[in-house]
Amino acid sequence: MSNPFIEASRRRRTQYALGRRLPLSQDETAALIQDAVRLAPSSFNSQSSRAVILFGAQSLRFWEIVKDALRAIVPAESFANTERKIDGFAAGAGTVLFYEDQDVVKGLQAQFPLYADNFPVWSEHASAIAQFSVWTALANAGIGASLQHYNPLADAAAAAEWSLPASWKLRAQMPFGSNEAPIGDKTFIDDAERFRVFG
Ligand SMILES: Cc1cc2nc3c(=O)[nH]c(=O)nc-3n(C[C@H](O)[C@H](O)[C@H](O)COP(=O)(O)O)c2cc1C
């Protein structure tokens, strides 16, 4: 049975071959990303997820920040490979930076001490759901993307560059753009290993 959500989920894949030719305008793309984050669930409807949406030169600036941080720690002889990888992300149309507001997490811990240990975990879950939702919404609009983790390496410089609140913790980065190459097939483990259905 065909289901639009499952078809959209099937379309979501890791795309590293990105270009700048978006099928949507910048405003439409930003609105799509904002809808996906806004509609994602969070524990106690705390809405701890934050997103910084960078297009064009702003996205390039983020990947420059990452490159500068990596240059300081990657051995010089392997930096060319690292640089090639980062340039691939920068070749897209933009990047979404996913944050979780730690002030929201701390507020929940103070308000509901019984669940204090859970709130940081649930904040991570909320971020993951928002990430998946944005990734899938972009894929459904014909926009390729991948999920990257250059945090905490890039946190301080990004916060300074875009004047972000100190309570925002960077959790993931999603470079996106036009699909410039086909994506290979994906293999799946046996259903018998993952699922138990009763009744
Ligand atoms: C929690 C999580 C972390 C990931 N981190 C990275 C990452 O740092 N770099 C990257 O290139 N891909 C990352 N990925 C993408 C996975 O490698 C990819 O989703 C997986 O291989 C399945 O391929 P698909 O996205 O095409 O379905 C991550 C995915 C998840 C769910």
C-alpha cells in the first residue's frame, strides 16, 4: 500500500554531490525547513530545537569556519582530503545548523525534578526528530542533503559569527542543495533481526 510519508522517507538519502540549483526559492526553502522544525514533537512540548538556516555566502562562511578549525588539528599531509570533503558540503546551496537550547532543558529540570536526568536525553531525541523531518522534507522537495557533526569544533566561532545565544548547543549540520549525482542502493538487515510482531 502506497503511503506518502513512507515514499518521502524512501526518497531521503545521504547526498554528498551537492550543487546550488535549488528547485525552490530561498524563501520557500527556508519556510519548508522552519515548518519541519516547528511541527516536530518535543518532550512536554518544550520546543527546545533551534535552527540557523544559512544560504549562499553565509553557508560558505560556516564551512570556512569548519575548515579553519580542522586545519588546526588535522595532520598537514591529510588536510587535502579533509578540505575536499568540506568543499563538497560548501558546494551546496545552504546549510541548516541544528541547535538545542540548554536554557529550555535546564528550565524543565528545575520544573520537573523527577525527570531531571531524562531532559537532556529527550532534547537529543527532539533534535534527531527535527533533523529527520527537515532531511525528509527537503528530499520530498527534490533537494539533496547529508547530516554532519563538526560540533563542538565549530560552536564558538559560529556563535560569534551569527551572534547566537550562549545557551544554544550545536548538535548537527545539514548541508543541502541540488542533487548532482545519483545515490547508490542501500542495503537493509533482515526484518527478522529487527522486528517482533505479536497479535
Ligand atoms: C545519528 C546519525 C549521525 C550521522 N552522522 C553522520 C556524519 O557525521 N557524517 C555523515 O556523512 N553522515 C552521517 N550520518 C548519515 C549516515 O551515515 C546515513 O544516514 C546512513 O549511512 C544511511 O544512508 P542514507 O542516509 O542514504 O539512508 C549520520 C546519520 C545518523 C542517523
